[in-house]
Amino acid sequence: MNTQSAGVYVHFPYCVSICNYCDFDRQATGFSAIPRYVGSVAAEIRLQARRPVHSIFFGGGTPSLMTPEQIATILTAAAETFDVLPDAEITVEANPGECTVERLSGFRAAGVNRLSIGVQSLDDEVLVTLSRRHSADEARAALAAARAAGFANLNLDFMLGLAGMSVESWLETLTAAVRLGPEHLSCYVLTVDERVPMGRDVARGRIQLPSDDSIADQYLATGEFLAAYGYEQYEISNWAKPGRASRHNLTYWRDQPYLGIGAGAAGWVDGVRTKNTPSPRRYMASVAKGQADRVEEEHTDFPTQLGDALAVGLRLREGIDITAMGRRLGVDVRAAMGSVLGELLDAGCLEWLDAGPRAEQRLRVAEASILVTNELLVRIEGALEAWRDAGGTRQVGEDDAGGLVVADAQPGAEVPDRAVLAGR
């Protein structure tokens, strides 16, 4: 049995309607197939290897369209297949329209202990422009129903950077949000793809989004405002009350393994990226034959794994323990980043936490540079590419005292497997 615990992501692709900004794998047809789809998800779970699981996250689409019995079917399969830890976080994404006390009580009885409610805005006019199906009052009623059903761990999703939004109007939204008392808030900057309706309208000038400076001001105001109400920022777009950071989301950002279950679901286990076919029809047919059809299965090399680990880890305010990362991946992180590491530290874009001899050296993006994290990652990616091209892979070991020992490896030399290193 693999001893490293994992997260499990379960994708439910069905929606009653499609929001004009959404580019996820989803569909607003084929609802009669939902019972068969749920059975296929349970069957795919039973195909997995046994391992400890610390979180299960139902995403979509609109997972709250499932009945409590269907949620229970999937969670039963998980309990029979995995060693689901006693304190595992089990989350369902929910649309306010499905949040009745009866349905949510059924979810709780099935084992769900966290809800993530897609509110997006508490302004009815804004909700119309986003083609959301609920009103602000329905969003408030959904939270009340969740509390009545016994949920003590709630996330609310919101978006900033919307058309017509100012710092003042955004702060009004946040004020209304904190009055609802959620344990967790996700505040995302709107990004639109030209393949979706809103993206096409933006590209053609029909919708005018705020300027970059205005969006930056909205984002910076978010942190200051939420801190005053006791919310701690633990990731670029996420704030939580102490002890309420999402365990499942941390799985991604700490570069821990997660399994992707369902049509369109992505996974990352033992250095292999996977993605199932986004077609529910093909997905269900393939699972019936004993293996989910995959559109992606990539065995990543070490430079790619290191780049991915840095890219997700630098989103966290806790930063990255690069000594532990080096041991896990079998590389000297400092050497791989080369002169770019010193340049970004000297410029104040990156900073050390708990720096000192033999101490955990946690590297993070400085608060003043959070808004340019993507640009920093481009610099780092370039450094890693140069390191790889120079054949500079380096292997990591420990001396008798537990100190870090780095030995040059010749280009093309075999590097310890990621899964083996992760077990240390």
C-alpha cells in the first residue's frame, strides 16, 4: 500500500445552465444519464489502488445536482477502496439553487463535512451579467440552509475584476460576505477565455473590464479588509479563519498526489499526470470495459516536476521548504534556479522565511510581488530550462548527521524515482 496520503477529485460535469464565463468541462444536457454516470464514478474508484486519502472533493459542473443517495454511493465506493482518514475533508461544490435544508442534511448524513458555495456576487445586477441562476437573497438563504443542516465549514466563492466594479463596490461585496460568517472565502480575479461567450464579448469590446491598475487595487484591498475580520491569506486567492484552510486545495499547492475521477478529471500521482476524456459518454463506456479512457498520460521528467512544484508552491503564503523539496525530488533546488534565485531575492520579489544554518529554508513570493507571481514563475522556468539544457541534474542525499549532501550527476544519469524519495 502507498503510505503517502492523497486527495481525490471527483468531477461531475452536468449543469442546469452554462455561465457565460465558464470554460470548465461541463454540459447542460444528458441529465437522464446521471444515474449511470454516478455508477461509473463508483466503478472507477474501485479500479484504484488502496492508499490513504485525506480529502475528497466533488467539483463540476454542479455536483449539488446529485441526490444525497448518489453522493453516498460514491463515498461508499471510496470507503471500500481507500483508507479514508477519520478527519478527511469531504467537500461538495454547491449552487445556491440546490441548497435546501433537506438536500444538504442528506449530504451531511452521507459523510460530506464541507460545502463550497458558488456565490460569485451579492449584487443582483452583477449576477445577471454573469448569467448566474440565483439571486443574492437565494445565496444568503443557501448559507442559512447549510448551517441548519449542520455544516460548520463553509467556503463562499466570489469574483473581482468584473465589468463596472470599483474598489468601493468590491468592498461592499466583501462586507456583505463577511457578515454571513463563512469559515473560508475564495476571491478570484475574473479571467475569460475567448472561446466562451463573455470572452468573445470582451474581445469585441462589448464588455469593458476594469483596468489592470483597478483590478490590482481591488485585490490589494481584499487582503487588508479580510485580515481585519480575522481571515488569514494562505494562498493567492484564498483566505480562511485559523485552522480552516482547505485541506484538498493544499494538496495541489503542496504538490501532493491526487487522483482524478470522472469525465474530464485530472490527476497527479507518482510523477504521472493524467486526464480522463471529458466526454461523459466515452467515459462511461470505457469504465464499463475496466479502464477510464484518458486523453492525457504524461510521465514528467525531473525538471518539469521541479518546475511544477515551484509553480504551485510559490502560490502559498507559507512558502516552500526547498530542503525538503530537494530531498523529495532528488535535486538541488538552489542550483537548479541558478543566478535567478539571487536576483529575485535581491530585488525583493522573493524572500526567505526561517532562514538560518540547518534550519528549514522556506522560500516565498514577497507580499509586494504577489500580483506579479506569474511573471516571476516565467523567470524561474527559464532558469530551470537552462539548468536542464546544461545537463546540471544533481542528486541529493544525506550524510550521517542528517545534513544535505549534493553530488553532481553526469548528464543523462539516472535520478532516484520521485515516489521512492517521497517515502523518506
